[in-house]
Amino acid sequence: MLRKKHSETEQELRDPRYGILFERPQAGLVTARNRLYQVPHCNGDGYRHPSAAVAMREIKSEYGWGVIFTEPCEMHHTSEITPFIERCL
């Protein structure tokens, strides 16, 4: 958890030109914390190292990302793409 070192709020410290990034956009039924968006990408952990992928998303959310995605995911056993290690449901 991040701790503030100063008494100023984040809004007082922020350059007003970047205020739009910290608005709370709505996507369907969900409202994001801000407009900071981490695109889907593959970190290579796949189903063999699920805790590593969780730790990566946890760190990104701790440091302020509003929307965080994970790597590609196999939805059905027929979509299996060996030898690559992807997530699977």
C-alpha cells in the first residue's frame, strides 16, 4: 500500500492539463478508478505460474492503474496451442 509523504492531496499535486486521465469513466456496469489502462499482453506465466500473474496485476493496481487485463486465455480445449503456455478456463 502506498503512503503519502506530504499533506497535499493528489489533486493539488497534479498538473491540471492531465486531469482527464483521472476522471472515473464508466464501461457498461463498471466504473473504473481512472483512465489509466493496461492493454492485454502475454507475460509468459500462463497456467504454470498463476501466482506470478496475480502478483503482476496486484502491483499495477497498487500503483494506480484503473483497468488491468491479463494475457490471452484458451476458452475451449480445442483451442489448445501447444507448446505455448497460455491461461485456460
